[in-house]
Amino acid sequence: MIEEATKNARNAAEKFAIDSNSKLGKIKRANQGQFTISDRDPNTPYIKTIRVVTTVDYYLED
């Protein structure tokens, strides 16, 4: 899950870099924040919803 969150952060950063005519640089700072596991709903407590919050700041290069 953490790996997927990190990949999603990089994909979003790459899209941002392309849209701004920049090149994605190295990681400036990374934080692993919230990680929660909860029931999807009251009727199916055996099915869980998992949320991972990862914040990654990248350098952008011209």
C-alpha cells in the first residue's frame, strides 16, 4: 500500500512537470503520514477500507 501511494505521488508529479514544461528532479522531502484501516460499512465489517497518505516534494528542472 505504501509502495502504491509513493508511485501515485511520483505519477502525479511527473504529470505536473510535463504540464508545466519542466523535468521532474530528485525528491526534496518525503513524509509518510496517515495510515488508517476502517470498516467499509456497518453491514460488512469484514471488508476494510485502507487509506495511506504520503506527501512527496520534488524538485522541478527546466
